[in-house]
Amino acid sequence: MENRSLILLLFAALNISALNSLAQKKSHFTTKPEIIKLIYKNLKDADAQYQFLIDHTPADSLPRSFSKNGKWINSSSEYWTSGFVPGTLWYLYGATNANVLKQDALKKLKLLEKEQHNTGSHDIGFMMYCSYGNAYRIDPDNAYKNILLNSAKSLSTRFNKNVGCILSWNSAPGQFRVIIDNMMNLELLMWATKASGDSTYAKIAIAHANTTMKNHFRPDYSSYHLVIYNPETGAVIKKQTAQGAADESAWARGQSWGLYGFTMMYGYTKDPKYLAQADHIAAFILNHPNLPSDKVPYWDYNAPNIPDAYRDASAAAIMASAFIELAGYTNAANSKKYLETAETIIRTLSSPQYKATYGTNGGYILKHSVGHLPKNSEVDVPLTYADYYFVEAMLRYKALNKQ
């Protein structure tokens, strides 16, 4: 009876297109003309900037970042960020209809095709859904659908029933490591159930979300980055924050991943506990005394050298996109607050402080993101996922204006 109820719930509520569902849900929202005007300019500028980026990327590589000494940093398809630039190209093509962007997207997409069979990475959701998912939404093709379904099968192999989670970082014996980032990879599985009619994928995603909600969050709804489980018993061994300032600190991008992930899970399932979780995470972020008024967080909400700590544009961009989505689900008071926050972030990231001019910043849209500060990796540089979620946030906001 429980499984039957779950399946009925899933098929009653699943949404394949976040952008389309947003446009339907948020018809009562009033967008600000100056934000819409800013978005149109940003998309036009991003079109030219990404053509510049692709022109400086080897044909057999995918963009990753641009160093402070002026060198392009690229990756193979196996790297976790490999799907973001192809996904951004598809987003920009869908917004501008510039055929050159589509051709660039197709070329980079081809490099990713073999990753559909990659069972060695939990990031296959990032890699394949952000790229092929956008391709399939904008240019429906059964070949894309099959690649996505194969990708979901590959991701599913990393699920451990004892733990109730998908394995994140490949672990040492006796350890099963799960990071908050993994909430983002669940959308591939939720989509796969909708596309295939096989509830197995969604059941895995729901189990992972439930376990994460139980073990990753503190009483104030801030999140640990990493939880290590016993793979045999499912017991929690340790909780820590690998990329943040300290184990008990609130790593900024991690908080944004959680906000986005539980918002997404509510959108697909309509399970009220996910909406409550997203609202609680939002409250932690928005009420934090260290959140700057321009809403671009420091790389960690508890960074030791605030206000001189690095800001993280990637955490802000993810947050903005999540807040626009969440505004369509929650109560009126929260909805207004979330949309206003997203508007502030879009304004801030559109300013010269964060938005690069044509031909600078290696061709990336946004400056000032932080990858892994404790390891001094990708600090205060452009990052592909900052651009991806910034463009997504703008398109989600722009979609509200069409109603």
C-alpha cells in the first residue's frame, strides 16, 4: 500500500520542466521592469561573452575556470563541472535563438556522451542533466532522452539501501561519504521516473533526500558539508565541513545547494516536509547576521575574517535561482521576501563588481567565486556553475513576466 501511494503521489505531481511549471505557477507575481531590462542586456552580453569563451577553448576540452594569471583552465568530460558550459549554451540559445550558440552546445555535448555510463561519479546529475537535460527540453530528441535515462541508471548504482543515500565521494573501506551537493543530482532521477514510468529512480531520490534531511542539518537548519556513514549499518560516523571554514561553520555554497535541492524535491513530489525544509533553510540564510545587504554571501557564513572574507558569486547565483522557484510554492509573505532577494542578487551580480565586460574574465560572465578555499583551489575566480545558475535565475525571473 505504501509503494502504491508513493507511485500515485509521484505521478500526480512530477514536473519535467522547471521553467514551464514556474511560468504557470507564478502568474500572480509582478516583476520589476528594470530587472527585466537588465536581464535582456545580460543575456545579450552573455551571448557574446560565451562565444568568446568557446573560441578560446580547445575542441576536445570543456571550460572549467580562468586563473588570476590569465590562463584558461579546461577539463575532460569526467570532471564534475563538465556539463555546466554546454548547459549554459543551451539556456542562452533558448533565450536568444543565436544559432552559433546551438552549434557550440552540440559540439561540447558530444564530448559528454560517454559519461552516460559513468558509475564512478555522483556528479553525473550535474554533468548530464544540466547539459543533456537542457538540450532535451529545448530541442526534444529521443537520443537525448536515452542518454539521460542511461545516466540515471548509472547514478542509481551508487545507492546504498543500508544508508539510504547515493555515495558521493568514493570512500575508504568502512566509510560511506555523502555531501550536501548531492541533493542537486537527484533531479536527474526525478526526471527519469517521469520520463520512463519507472518509479525506482524517484524512490532512490526520495530516500536520499529524507536521509539528508535527517542527518545533514543542525537545529538552526544550517548544513554540514559532509556526513560519513557506516555502509553496513547506516549509522553516522562523523559530520564535517570539508570545503568550509570549520566543521561547525556554514559553508555558503553548501547552504545554497540545500536550499535549491529541497525546493526542487518539493516541486516534483509536493511533499510538504520538503517545502518546510526549504523554508527553514531560507530563514537561516536570510536571517544570518553575516549575510551582506547585497545578498552575495561570504564564502562561509562563519568565515573568520568577515568583512574582509571573499564573497562567493556562485553561492549567490544558486540561491537566486532557488528563491525564484521557492517563491512559487510558499506562503505570500515568504514569496515576496524570496523574490525580492532574488531581485537584489540579480542586480548585484549584474553590476561591474561581479559581471565581466566582453573579452575579459576569460569569457566567463561572473567574477569572484570561490571553489575550495581550504585547499586554495579556484579562489576568487570565475566558475562555470556560477554562470549556469545566474543564467538560470534570470530565465526563471524572465518567465514570470510572460504571464
